[in-house]
Amino acid sequence: MNPTKLHVIGELMNNSYGRARKAWQARHVAGYQELAKLQTDLGVSFLTLNVDGTQKLSVTLQEMLDFLPMVIPAIQEVTDVPISFDNPDVAFHRACLQHYNPAKARGRPILNSISVSRRNIAAMVQVAREHDMNVIVMASECLRPDGSHGAAGTVGDILSTAKYFVSLLHKQAGIARDRIIIDPGLAPVASDTSGLINLCLDSIRAIRAEEALEGLHISVGLSNFAIGAPKPMHVPLERAFLCLAMEAGLDFALSNPEKNTVPLPKEDKLVQDLLRVLETGRVRSGEAQDDAGYRQLDALMALWGERN
């Protein structure tokens, strides 16, 4: 499958990025306006707003709530691109929607995200219903038969989680499948000894083949992919993976629009090399996942050596 268009959720208004972190620390709304305008000019479909803390920065919920009334209207002064509000706390989303004007946007905002581990799923769904939002579902976490939740380990886990939330969102909020974006999870390739990259790609293919999930959108956090790789390899690896993922059926990506939103051609050597590396990570008869995982990692290290 080759989607005709990749819908980019621009991620630069996130404290993981230096410019956003600097703007946040100064509470400089003009800095956010610059980032919003920059990404709009690069053609993104949505703009992430994530003012939460990172490993380098501590941020309280109250600090976020105090800033939202200033920054959201300021962003909407310079762009009509809808915002993807990214935070696990329902209070954050409620506050965002109090200050967001949907009439100034050329599409629905996104609630990012719901998952089986979220504490207030019903309240999050209610916010999405009341404000006519699209919803990102994190399918990398699944329900267990005993009612607990944990990391998805199979394509079946991801499919069942997607179906669970499709039903829940339809019944509780009237949200159709074409307003739901499934994120199957994307692990860093440099530390993937558990077959998670192949699980992601296989799950994208399976979602596209499942009649009950027809019309869903699929997204990944693309910048996660190259974490731990040599820095010169980051963007090429992300673009190579993007090619494979779009071939499988990906049509959304949370990514840096300055760098990694154009897939490499399928015939590019790096795409073919990456595909070969991932195939070495397939479990063979009689072996454990760790055996396949470390074989994949060895092949990845050899690829990096060839390109240096």
C-alpha cells in the first residue's frame, strides 16, 4: 500500500527541542509563534503542543495550566493549522480547549492520547466528544485477560487494542474510524532486541488488512526511531524507515518537519539495507527472540560501519 499523502504532525513545540525549551523557560509566546509559523510554512497538517517536562526539565501541571491561556491564542494568531494537544492529564486537555478557537482552524484538533493505562479514559473521551476532536490511540499497550494492562507483544495485541478503542470511541462519543489515529509504537532501532520494529511494521500491515478497522489512520513517533544511532545517520534512517512504514500503510507521522518527513525512494540502498537488517531480526525455528534481536543489532552495527 502506498498512501498518496503523509499527514505530518509537527513536533517542534515540544520541550524535547531546544528552541521550544528556551521559549518555555522564558514563557516567550513569540517563540511559540515562530515555531508554529515555521512548521506551517513547511506544510504540516497539525501542530503538536507539548509543554510537559523532560529528562532535562521539570514542569508541573499548574505551570502548564497557567501558560495555556497565553500561548494557545498566540499560536492561533499566526496559523490556522489545527493543534494536537499532547499530555496524559485530562485537566491539561480541558484547559487547552477552553482557550482554543476551532473557528480559527482548518480542521479538527487532536487529543493525544488515550491508552489502556490512562487513568481517566472516560473523561478523555468526553473531552474529545464535547470538542469534536480527532483522537490518537496508543496501541502499544494492551489489556490482559485479567483486566491488567501491559506492553503489546504481538500483532494480535495491537489489533485487539485498536478494535477495543474503535468500539469505545464510537459508543461513548460517536467518533468514526476516520477520526481515529492508531499509534502501534515505534522503538529505537539501536536498542531493539525484542523485535519491536518488525512488530510495528507488521501491525501497520495487519490494520490495513482488517475490514473492521477500515478507515483508521496510523501514526508513529518518527523521531524515536534513530535514538542511539550515530548522529549523521539519524535523518537518513528516519527517512528510510518512513519509506518502509508508508509502504506498509502509514499515513500520519509525529515528526520534525525540518528534517525527516520525506521518505527515501524504495530503491535507495539504505532502505534496502534497513529492510535486510530487520529481516535478520525475524525469529527462526528453535531460537529465542533475544537470539534474533542480537543478530539484528549485529547487522545494524555492520551497516553503520559500512557507512562511516
